[in-house]
Amino acid sequence: MFRGIKDKDDSAYESFNEFTRTLLVNEHYQRNLDELTRAAYPTTTNK
């Protein structure tokens, strides 16, 4: 992927954009899941 970007290959740019979007969506999902878990299973101490 990175070699393709260095060679200015358009499909490599699209692959990198898709990879970045996947990471951002995963981070957003994990953050929401953490919040829901904390709300469903409250603790007496904040960790």
C-alpha cells in the first residue's frame, strides 16, 4: 500500500483511505461500547 502511494498509484490512495476510515469507525464503536458497558455495569470507583 505505501509503496503504491510512493509510486502515485490511485488504487493505493483509495486503499489507504479505506484503511483510515476503518480505524476511525472502529475507534468510534469501541468508545461507544465502553460507555454502554460503564452505564450497564456501574462501579463504586472510577477507573
